[in-house]
Amino acid sequence: MRHSEFWQRMEAALGSAYASSWARQQAITALDGRTPVEALEAGVDPQRVWRAVHAALDLPARER
């Protein structure tokens, strides 16, 4: 997954206005306590970040 696809999925799940804000504020245990933005900046694979976000938001399986 590319970063652009990650952000497309974030916007689809949370809306374009809220996705970026949420990703900068929500620390996720599965990302070692980092926010999605911090994890991406640290080089974590966007697919792994998306899976952690997906679980944190309890999104439907079809959006995995």
C-alpha cells in the first residue's frame, strides 16, 4: 500500500476534514503508542498502519 492509498482510506473512513486531525492525535498501542502520522514518518509500512487504524476504529472487515 502506498501512502496515497492510506490517506484515501482514512478520508473514506473519517471524512476529508477529520482524517488528518485524527491521524495526528490518536496514539495507537499497535503502533507502539505512536500516532498514525508518527508511524508513517518513522517508516512503518502504510499497510501495517492502516491495519492498526482499522482495528482502532473497529471498521467493517470489507474495508480492510
